[in-house]
Amino acid sequence: MKIAKRQSIKRTLILFGSFLFLLTFTLPFQAGIFPAKDTMTHEVFSNFIPLSVVSAEEDASLEPIQREEDIKLIPGGQSIGVQLETLGVLVVGHHSIQGKEGSLSPGQDAKVLIGDMIVEINGKPIKDMSEIKPLVNTAGKQNEELKITLKRGNETLNTSLQPVQDKRDQEYKIGLYIRDSAAGIGTMTFHDPETKRYGALGHVISDMDTKKPIELMRGKIVRSSVVHIEKGNQGTPGEKQARFSADRNVIGSIVKNTPHGIFGVLNSTITNDNYDKPLPITRSDEVKEGPAKILTVVADEKVEEFDIEIVSSVPQKKADIKGMVLKITDPRLLESTGGIVQGMSGSPIIQDGKIVGAVTHVFVNDPTSGYGVHIEWMLNDAGISIKKDDETIALAS
């Protein structure tokens, strides 16, 4: 019983700080507004009551809807566990096989590239990794080639390769490392009380090996409990570590993975005990430099409010993932985390009682500061357009 219990706990305990461990260089937006030099940044990734709402299958594309200018959203701040299943099987690396004719890599020889998605083998749609091994073994034993259909960006390509028997374990292999899912933690940004649509994270989920956005087949968000925080310091981003079970406490579907976050439909209502009433939003041209607050979790599932400063903001006319420069000023948060940490992506920014946007990045050389995305771009990706003065604002994506 004790062993079974430990195994169960082990399955449930998933420690992730972020989906993406990629350092990127970010150009300044305007002279005199954002930093004058390229800034190294790092993307940073409750009570639940059952509720009958539209399912992901019924609203799989988040069809655009129009809302009045005075739209109000319920801010988030909850820590969420995220699980994505890819559209096909993702190629994340190559390896060599010691066959009878020496060292070979059939996948590399067939010009299958890292970042390619295997969507069909011999005309059979591929949905997960478990479907590939039987096909490889059968082709190997029959000395036949596998006909593979790949998705590479917007292209669909066909190639073929011959499985090779590995001399060490006598298994047939194709020389590719593959993956069919990704998991991690982030923060809920908002949900719309009328449609139950939500937005979270504030930036795209990319594969940590290929550095490319994950093409989503399906996904879900679940309850998450923060168990530890590794504080950030100069040169090293900190991270939240959280516990969640991908098979329990599901609170919503993931329909879209976009440059501005993940979006879907809730199947449970969520609360943060701070801002449980809808708040209006602030457009990018209305954001002011000065004091603001963020909502996030630093322990267990408790959403707390912390002071920040909006150092600068660009009144953007088209979508961009980095629209504000933020600085953490709250002594409690600085003591707990050292600033912005992985797992904080999506933490809603509140200014003057309105939702401004979400935290997205940390400056690696200064973990007290980072970037935020404006809320209007997240709303757009949630399929919500805002009507103003009898004219619908078409938000660029």
C-alpha cells in the first residue's frame, strides 16, 4: 500500500517552471520608451464549483463574437496546470543506430527535420507516439519502407525511410526522437462571465527543444498548487514549482495556442477571493505609467495582490506580445520570488480598477523587471471583438 501510495504521489507531483527555457533578444519598441539596448528576456510560465457550460467540442474554434465597449471580465491570478497534445507527433531530435552496415540515422537521411510533425505513416493518421513503434517493427521485419507525411510549417511533405535493426537490442528504429505532448504551469489571466471563454499565459507555448510553437490538437487546464519557489537572481530566472494531476480537477479546455497565450472554455467556475466581480478593461492607449498591481500565487492556491510599477507602455495599433515594461515594487513579492519568475506568465495586471494586461517576460539581467502584453490582444485571440460607437474595433492578430 505504501509503495502504491508513493507511486500515486509521484504521478501527481509534476514540477515545472515554464514551457519554454529559451533566451531571446528583444528589440526596443521606440527610442526613449523601451530600453535603448537589446534586452535579454525569458518567457515566464481557488475554489472550483461544477458548472454547465459550452464544451470545447461545441465551440472548438472560438468563433468571433462582438461585445459592447464596456465589456467586463473577471481577472484570474490562479496557478494552472496545462497539458497539450500535439497535432501529430513532433520530431525533437536525431540519433544514430548501430546497424549491420554501420552507424545510420534513417530519419536524418530522409531529411526529416527537427520541428517537423509526423501526421501520417503509410496513410494512417498518427495521433500519439504509441502508434509508431508497431508500424516501425512491421516494416523492419518485412524489409519495407515507411511512407511518412510531414507537416513543416504550412507545408505538407512526403518522404520515406527504411527502419534499421539496432545491433545492441535488436529493435527496429528510425533514428528520431519524438514527443506527442507537453505540460507545465502558468497563470490564469481572465475569463468572460458571459461566454466562459478564458485567456492565460500571455505568450505562446513553444517546444523546449525545437523552440517552435506547439501545434495544438487538444489540451486542458487543471487546478495547480504551488509548493515551492526558486528565487530569481541576476542572470538566472527563478521559477514556481507546482503540483498538479493532468487527469483530475480539469477546469477547462485549450482550444488555441497563440502568440498571446492559450485560450479556451471553462467547464468549472473559478474564484480568486480578491477580484471575483467583473472589471472593465483598459486599452493600450489608455494605460498610464505609474502604480499598478498583479494577481498571482506564491503558495498553495492562494491568489494574492502585489504592487508593481508600469515603467512604460506603448499605445499599440497592432498586436504585439510585449507592450509594457513592468517593475515589481512589492517587498513581499521580492522577498518570496526575487521578482518575476517562471510560472508567473499570465498574471493579470490591474490599474485603477481595470484589467490592463498580463505579465509575459522577465529581464534575465534584472529579475525585478519584465514585459507585459495588453489585454486587448488577448481578448482578440479569445475571439472577442469590442464594439465602440456603433463600430466594431477590428483587432489585428
